[in-house]
Amino acid sequence: MSRFQIYPPIGVARVGNSPESFPGPQHPGVPANWDAEARRFLAFKDLQGRVKRQAAVFRVAEVDEGGQFVRFVTSGVSWRVHVANRKAAFFTFNGPSGVGRDGKPPYAERSDAQHPATAVEKENRGRGAPQRFNMRDALVADRASLVIDPGEVLVPQTGAVEFRVAQPRTPISYLGEASMDSSGSLLVLGGVGASGTNGGAPIDEYANNDGWFDDVGDGPVRATVTLPSGEQVEAEQAWVIVGPPDFAPGLTNMVTLYDTLSDLVIRTGLPIAAGGDPDLLDLEVQQRAWWAPTNDFDETFTPSFTKHVYPMLARGLGARDVHEFPSRPGFHGSLANWPRLSSPDEAQARAAVFSRVRDPNALTPDWKGMPRGLGDEFPSLDRFEELTEAGNDVEFTTPKAFLSFTPVQYAILKKWLEGKFVSDWAHGDVKYEPIPTPPESVTPHGLTRAALESCVGGPFMPGIEVGWLVREAALYERAFRLKPVGLALGPLTLDAGFFSQQMAQPWHADFYDCHKEDHTPDGEVDPLVYMWWTTIRPDDIRASADGPYRRWVLPFDAAKDADVEDADDIRNLARFEQMRTRWHLLSFVVLEGDEHVEQK
């Protein structure tokens, strides 16, 4: 008997302040808003300079008893969407505080009687890093008044329905809207990038600002299919998440959300319903070959250079287009020599690259490895400075203070280092593999991969679209598909607003603060400059390939507080208001030729 499933199981919408929009990615490797015929990106802003919203697109797929894809359902589909924002009623975000350890679920240790809402979670560290309680808005007794929840809405066959709170008790009442297209697909739009306050103090911290609200959110997407017989069948639920704009859509984060969830699938043994899909069959092969005691593959798995290795190395090269990094010459340039790196005979070249890659399984911090990024357990800024002054004393930090590839990605690179890979590079000496021409039709898992590979999979501090809660294996029915609403995860319940609740409040504050950071000690030859999410939130941009870099947020610098010299100084609280009110003025970075430059 056939079953019906919504794809992608996790879809992604992005805010914008324009009434115009474009669909999110539909094919792996093909970014959103890409004109395949003209081989260029379309405009990300309308004629008035407003940022267009990215729509999450969902379809209902019919699969047979063996899990094989039969068709996309184009008629008889009734859609329902429930998006909410619960940030203000959630726990204060404080890095990995709340991560489940020793068998305990997330936030269990912060929800017991020893940790009331008003218990101090973050000590007062001065202007720009104030004291925070265990819960956001801890002094507000009516917790429901902090939640923006329009409830589940039924999507009409024609026209759009808004996610709007009828009697709002917060400054935000609108979280987006949904509509159906002529093929029966669902289009979900997020908010307009708005924020507001119920008498809160000015924004003074990157993640937790009491009295503040924004218009991102997330929640379940449901569909009922009416068969020709009149019988009604419920499709397997999906989820929509809403994040900030992706300002460099042609570039991919060093670790994508697809990478992170694939790693979860392989290492925890989540069921995979491959149904003949090549990518899912590949994950099945990796899952069977994974040897947990050593965090490595056995001899049965042989990665492809083009499919498995090249994407990781290319992301390091691409990050340089939005991140001016003073390094010793030559290293990143060698990454573009794909014919050499894909040759089994070039062991020395492979070893030179691999020696710079940070080991995610290491027990001590690696300050100089690649990716040169900060991680989930990045210490507070004052402790980082303390650490630097102590000569990188590991007492003050952990290996996860720095970004690493996932254990599965690292194991793939080890296979490559050892020469145990398929040498299948066919693109010559180009800088980047060409963006593929989209096939005539999409596949169910193609929709999944396309949506997730455009999102951040780490670091989660707290992240861009979702936080570290997304890595909880207990949330998943099988690979990439969440369990039904209502699942209890310790003190948490899977429901609308589950993934956005952990994110920065409002998102604009963290979106400013997660810029590159220079922590080079005096006398150090190799600059210790670290990135966060530079391929979504650029650090530096260029107007042309041969032009100089400039700060992406340069338009905000003139408004800095008068008593600070550096606009990025933690004491410059004006930076938050600039991003909150002027984010839409920032430039997008797009591919022109083989370079990523500012979109004109």
C-alpha cells in the first residue's frame, strides 16, 4: 500500500522586507535564485532596494511499500502549517549550557528545583555582556504572554493565509504566510525581518535581550491527501524553519546542516529509507562501514573525490571570497589544484593539506588547524583573552572551542589521505566545480539535500537557522525526518517554535557579533584569525574580483558609540541597533565567473 510523505522533511524559509520572493533551493548543488540558463544569480533585492524573501517549498510524494518514489501528488492535497516563536519564554542561551550529558536530555539540569528561572546563568561581565538569568524574561510570570503563536492555519487552494496573532501581546504579530501553487506545492514565507520590544532595555548582548522579540519561527507542516475513492490519508509530517537571509548564496558553510544530519544518521544508526535514491544508498553504505570504536570507516567504503572530498576543500577556498584572512601565501591557493589533489600519485600534496585539518576527535585544542573557525564551546571573550595571555593554556578551553569537520567528514579525508578513494575529477583546473544544470524534475531526497546543504551545520553558538538541539537523535523517526509533534525530550516538547526558541533574541544581535575575530598573541607568526558563518554572514566583500576587500558592515561603522575606537568593540552597543534597523541595506555576494563579488 502506498504511503505519502512531505518533502523536504525540513524546509527553509528566509526573512526579507520586500513583498517579492523566490523559491528556496530545489536541486543539490544549485543555490536559490540561480538562473541556470543565463548562468548567473537573479537580483536578491527589489527595485526599491528591499531584500526578497526566500520561500520554503514543500511537496507531497507518494511512495510504494518498498519505499520507492512513485510520484509527486498534484491534486487533492490540503495543507496546514503551524509556525511559532517561543524565544522570549525559553532558557537563556549560554553556549553548550543545557546540553544533555551522561544520559540526561537537553536542559534537564537547568529545569530542576535547583535552577529556578531567576537563578543566575551568566555572570555580569560588564557593558555588552551583562548578567543573565536561567530563563529569558525570568521576571514575567505569565509565560504565555511571551510566545508568538498564531496557531495552525489551513492553507486555501487560492490566495495566501497569514501567520498572524489575532490579539497580540507582543510587538510582533506577523510571522509570515503560506500559499499553494498550481502544482499543489506549498510555499511558506517567513517574516519581514522585524523586531520590537515591550519596554525592554536597549539590546546589549548577542543572544539574550529581555523584552525583545523578532519574527522568525518554525513549526510542523502537515498535509491531508484525498484519494480518488474519497478516502483521506495523512502524509508524514515535515518541518519549516525560518532564518535570516543568506547573503552569500553561492558559497556553502564549512559544515552544512546536511553534513551534520548525515553524520548523525551514520554514527547513530538512524533508519534510512533509501528507496533507490543514490545519495541515500551512499549513506547506507557509509552507515554499514562505520566503526564506532575508532570513529572511522572500515575497508568497505571508498569515497569519491568529486562527491565526498572536493566539497570540503572547495568550501575552504570559497570562504576566502568573503573573509580576508592574512595567511602565509600558498596554502589556500593549492586547494584549487584539483587535478593534482585528485590524483592517487600525489601523496605529498594530500598530506600537506590533511596536516592542516583539525581532528574532531582530538582531546586537546588545536588553535591552528582548519577550518580556522570558532566552535560550539567557544569560551567567553574575557576567558579567551585570559587564555591567550596564558600562552594558549588548555586549562581554559576545550577542543570544541574551534570548528571542526564532523567525524564522518574527517574519516572521509583520512581515506583520501591514504589514497583509498575514487579519482573521478573531470573538470580540469577550474577554481570551482561548475554549478550543475538542474535536471528536468526534482527527486524527494534532492529536495531534502538542497534545503539542508544551504544551512549552517556548525558552529552552533547559537547558529543561523537552528541551534544544537537539531543534533538530538531522539528527535528523529529516521534519517532527516522528525518524529511527530508532542514528543517529550526531557523538559522540552517538540512543537511549533521548538528550534527557533534556542536562537538569538533578536537574531540581528548575533548576526552582527558573529564576525571574524583576531586572537593572535604577540609574537605569533601564523595569524590566529577565526571566522563564524562567513559564507552566510560575510566578513569582507569585494566590488570586483581584482578590487580590495572592505568590511561587510562598513555602512554601520560611522554610527558607533563615541567613546570607542573599534566598531566591533563589545562596548559599542550601537552595533546592535545598526544591524536591527539597517540589515536590509547590506550587500549580497554572488558568483561572477569564478569569483564571488558584491551584487550590483
